[in-house]
Amino acid sequence: MPVPKIALEEHFVPAGLTELITNPGWPPPVWQRTLDLLIDTERRLEQMDRAGIEKAVLSLGSNGLQDVLPPHDAVALAREVNDALAQVIASHPDRYDGFAALPMLDVDAACGELDRCVDTLGLKGALVNGYSSDGTLERGRYYDDPSYDPLWERFAALGVPLYLHPRNPLPTQRLIYEGREQLLGPTWAFGAETAVHALRMIVGGVFDRVPGLTVILGHLGELLPFAIRRLEQRLSRRADVTLERPASAYLRDNFYLTTSGNYHTPSLIGILLELGADKLMFAADYPFEEIADGADWLDRVPISDTDRRKLASDNATRLLRLG
Ligand code: GRE
Ligand code: ZN
């Protein structure tokens, strides 16, 4: 019997808005099939049943709203996407919840949309797909910028998490992948980009200014749990770093991680040792990964049944205050 699971990085796109999903270089037939699966929120229920996934928390796939220019177009699209998400949830309220998409170039509008999504639509937080393209697709705005502090205050006041989901690096930052484009996207560049973004937020003092902000990272934490000691040691020797806590304390206190697309038992054990069993949650990353890969692994991985239940559903139920 599979352990009952709540899955936290499960992507969708409203039919008619598939241009919001960025092909990381997959062949057209494979990409078309992925888009079809993103739209279809009925067919995936059967797969969820087979894998023991009781509930999927849906979110717009990458790059989502983070490439939509100009900002007021993203504000309008956010309402459209989030209303569509609320409708999907209403069609299967026992099987689906959702994370809002936010128009991050307009911080006031993002605050208002987060309020609306949580208070009115009942969404459980928000998922953003990395930095926001700013003015042109060649420039990005990262979320350590202090102009985002009012938005983080809203997250903290509402008691909901921000899921920082990957995207590819800025076009101007891809030189190191030249001729080795296989390493872009989920192979490697997604994780490296997202890890640096999370570190920008830590080193930029976001969690000192807003200690109540909780960030979720996928893919077993985008390698950060394995690098945090060295980071902390090097940061502690720099006069230009004035953090209130050691770097590992932010990772422990302000972050939750999910298993999306990274089913590696030695890494899992390492994370349980570094962060404990209360900070890791299940995610399948459907339809970019096979649901069964992550679910079968969690059902069998050699950890205690108490920890398995924490990872599968207890931690998500607590963090998202699911009924
Ligand atoms: C993912 O979530 O893994 C993903 C996207 C969009 C494109 C490719 C991809 O959300 O792997
Ligand atoms: Zn994903």
C-alpha cells in the first residue's frame, strides 16, 4: 500500500495560455505532449490514485508570468491564471489545492493579488518561477531587492510560503553552457540558477528584515544543503557580510525543501541529518517528471515510517494548514 501523499510542485496551465510555458529545448512532439498533460487536470487524477497522491498543490509551470512584459499585462494574466486555478480546485476540492502565480514586476499588484488569492480564492501560498524579466528578456530582477520587502511582509502576515521554482539563467549569463546546451534547463542550469537566487535572498538580508518569510525549494534544495557549511564558513570571514545568523540557520529556519525530480537516497539521508525530518516534503514535478518515479521511491526509501509520513503529508499539512 502506498503511503498517502500530498504533492507540492505539480504544474498546470490553463488551455489557451500555453505560451506561458517555456520549452527548455525539448523536441516539438515531446513538448506538445507535455503541454497537453499540463492542461488536463482530469487525466492526472488516475495517476495520482495509482501513486497514492491524495492531493496535488497545483502551480503554473515555468517561466509562467515571470517573462510577461509589460508589467500590467502580467497583472491581468495573474488574475486570469489564478481564477482558472481556483476553478480547477473547485471541480475537485478534495484532490487539488493551489499556489498563486504573481506579477512580480509590480510589487503593489503582487501584494494585492496574493491577498486576493489567499483570502478569497483559498490558495495556499505562491509559486514564482525565478527572477522576473525586467524591461527586456535580457535583464532580470532578483528578489533580494529591498523593494520586495512589503510583499514578503504580506507572505509572513498571511502565514503562507513562497515556492521559489527554477528557470534558466538570463541569456547574458549562459555563456558557460555554450556548446553544451544539454546542461541547460532541469539537467543542471535550473538548479544552479535557483540556488544562487536563494543565496542572494539569504546574503541580501531578506530573512533578517522579514524573519517570518518561509521559502520552499524543490529538487532536494537545489544542492544548498550540501554546500551550506562551506558557504557559512566563507561568509563568516567577510567584513561585507553582516547577517544576524549563520547561513545554515536561515536554511534551517526559513526554508522547506521538496523531493521534486530528485530521488537520491544518500542525498535524502544527508538532508534529514542537516535539517531534520520536519522540513522535507513530497513533490512529483508532474508532468515534467513521472509521478510514479518519486512516489515509488518515497514508498520504499529506508527511513522510519514516522519520517515517511512526515515527508509524504504531515509536514505539508502543517505548513499549508490543510484541512
Ligand atoms: C519544471 O517544472 O521542471 C519545468 C517547467 C517548465 C519547463 C521545463 C521544466 O515548469 O522542466
Ligand atoms: Zn517544477
